[in-house]
Amino acid sequence: MGTIRGIGIQRQVLLFELERRCNFPECNARNFIGLTKNEAKEYRGFECSACERWNNDKLSKKDVPDWWDEIHSTQQSDSPSSDQTP
Ligand SMILES: [Zn+2]
């Protein structure tokens, strides 16, 4: 219970893998996208491995439940209500 993790920890490089379908209906290929945490912050899409077209995409919380708060706290560092609780 509570130890379901698809995240591989290799030294200091945290990597997780997304599974996405190509947005183009005639392709619809399955893509596996490996991202580090830094890459996840900048993630805007992927290039389909089958048709090589760009797919606009973004992460949702269920993609990166463990990193969601961290990724978004970094992006919105000047939010007025971002009090850091010790
Ligand atoms: Zn494709």
C-alpha cells in the first residue's frame, strides 16, 4: 500500500516516463517520453516517434503527482500567496 511508483531513481537524476498518444488520428502512435524534473518544468509537448510531428502537450497533476507542487512552486515563485511554511 502506498508504494506505487513508476519513477526510477538513478543517483541524482530523477526521471519519469510519460505515455502519450500522438494527437494525429491517422497516426495515434504510442510514445514514451522520459523527462527529468528540470525538463518537466519546461515540458510543452513531444515529437511523435512514428510520424515525427510535434504534439503540443502539457503535464497534468496525475502525470507527476510527486513533483506537481514542486514544479509549480518554481514556476510561480512570485505568487503573493506563496508563504513558505517551515
Ligand atoms: Zn504521430
